[in-house]
Amino acid sequence: MTEQSAGSGKDPIPVSSLIPFLLMAFGLAWGIIALFVVIPQQMAAAVGELSGDHPLYFLAVYAPAIAAILIVVHRTGAKGLRAFLSRALLWRCQPAWYGFLILGVPLLYFAGAAWKGEFMADPFPFPSVRAFLVALALAAVKGPVEEFGWRGLALPLLQRRFAPIWAGAMLGVIWGFWHLPAFLLSGTPHNAWSFGPFFAGSVAVSIILTPMFNDSRGSILLASLVHFQLNNPLWPDAQPYDMVLFVAAAGVVICLNWRALFTRVSAVTQVVPIRTHPDHTKKSASG
């Protein structure tokens, strides 16, 4: 069992922190989007049309990370925040997870595009290399930042009460539902998709990420890299077929990680890593 496993150490972030976290994550993101949905003309006149590179769009996307950081700072101060952010430097995990990250995710998208009948229909859908690099940069600094909230804070807290399979599934429901306003806003990729398949895909991806997260001792970095791959502008838009394939992939992951998902033996439950002093560990082992 790792130092962050269930029952190890005492985390200063209580499970009850999930409530203010969700209130802030939903309140900030949904509040901003709601203004552009309900009073679009007034908002456009005041701050301009909402687009993927609008500062308010970034603020909405960053809502889970902002909520998590505020809670960590409130509970633990600057020292706790540094420890929390150190989880963005964790990278060690089983090589198979890197295989999924580098090869598995794009394979699912291209397989979905082939199923849709649009395989390699537009292999480079950008007017220039510069446009591609801009799209790549935006994908890297938007969605992945969410993971400081979802996998950074919410998943460890849920895993204190539930087996990883159920914690991951519940977080997937929350994560998918959090995106709902984007489906009501014109000008976003979500507006052209069906919410049902996207929602199912969110739950599936969340379940897939859970054993990877636990295997990496709570890495926010790996979760963010997967999130980036999900938004990588190079992959074809294969909705809804890609989501069906992610659901199938989640089934395979569950079968291959049955013990890790249905028991809490290796579940990461600490939001802020707490290292046990060597002397304390020795006393505990001997006593």
C-alpha cells in the first residue's frame, strides 16, 4: 500500500469539502455560460461574443481547478498548496497506461471516424501550420487544467467512501453533467454533438482514468495528459461513435483492473500528500 493509500495518514481536506467544491465549480462555470445563453445580446455588447479564446470562457473552464485551489489554500495554506501542486509532477505508472495515452486514445478516435464513414476525410483540418499550433496550444491550456479539480480533489475524496469503480463512475456523472451548458451555447464544439453519447463517454473515461490515477499514486499530470488527448485537435470528430468505443474500452479496463477497481487497497485518498516520518513508520511497524 502506498503512502497515499486508503487509511494512510490524515488529510486536512475533509470529505465534506466536496460540497463547496461542487458549488464553486458549477456555480462559476454555469453562471458564466448562463449569462451568454439567457442574455446573449447584452453580454456580447458588454464583453464581446463568447468564443474558445475568450477570457470568460477560460474562467468557466478553470472553475474546477479554481475551486480546488481555494479549498486547499483555505484548509492548508501555502505549504499545503505546494504539496497539492506537487502531484502535477508525478509521472510513474505501468507502461500500459502510457500505451493507452499515446496510442489508445487516438486509435479510438480514428476507429470511431472509420465507423462513421469519415476516416481520414480531412487529415489536416487547418488552414495553416500556425492555426494548428494555436489550436494545439489552446487545447493544452484549457481542458487539462480541469483535472486539478476533478482528479486532484474530487476523486480522492470520493474514494474515501466508495470503491474506485463507483467513485470513478460518480465523478464521471458529475463531470459529464458539468459540461451541459456548453451544449446550449452556439459556437462551441459541444453544440453540434448529442449530449447522451457525450455523457456516457464522460463516465467511461472517468472510469478508465481511475485505475491509472491510483497506479500513478494520484498523478494530476497523467490525468491532464489524457484530457489533452481527448481534446487534441488532430483527432477527427467521430461523435457519437468514438464515445461508444470509449464505453467499450472502459469495459476492457474494468476486466483488466478488477481488483484495483472493486477494492480500496490501492485507492489514493489524500488530496494533500502527507509523508509519514521514518521514525513514526518504524514505531508503527514494531508496535
